[in-house]
Amino acid sequence: MDQLRFTDTNSADDSQGGAFGLDGNQYLVIIISAIAGIGIVLLLFTGMHMGLGVSAVMGALPVVIATSYIIFFKRGKPAGYDMDLFETNIVGKDFAFNPRAKRSPLIQSSTSEIRKL
């Protein structure tokens, strides 16, 4: 029994964990936006004497934006999905900037109109 070797195989699951159905620390973004929303409500309602309804709507905006971002671009998606999606829509599908390549349909190029003239 003295000659039995034990080696670490690193066969454990490399999960970041999760809370509230969200992977890793994604719930922290929602909690921080909720704290910012409360601060906005307090600032607008008590500091600027705006109505409670307007203050509540303005305070709910950070929570709604953060929650929708997490749900649509982070939850259940691979790492880097959100940044790859935004980069594809801005630059196109090429690895690097290539001015002759077909551009993203979201970007209107004025150079193609100049070449037609």
C-alpha cells in the first residue's frame, strides 16, 4: 500500500456557481443597479422635489436595462457572446478591419455612395 500514488487529475466541474438562476456573479449587476435605482429615486424625490411616480420610473430604468442585458445577452450564452455580437454588428464578420469587405447592414457607408457617382 505504500507504493500507491495519488495524483490530482483536475476532473472537477469548473463551474463558477450561480445564484437566483444566473451564472457566476451576474446577479451582482442587478443588485448594484437596484441600489443605483434607489439612489436615483431618493435624489429625484427628496433632493429635486419631483413627483414620486416620475422618480420611481427614472429609478427603475437602471434595473430594467441591467436585467434585460443579463437575460438577453448573458444568461445561458457562452463567454464573450455579448461582445462578439456587438463587434459583429459594428465591424462585420472579419477578424480585422478591411475597408473593401462587406460591411455590416447596420452601418451605412457613405463611401459606397461616393464610388457610384
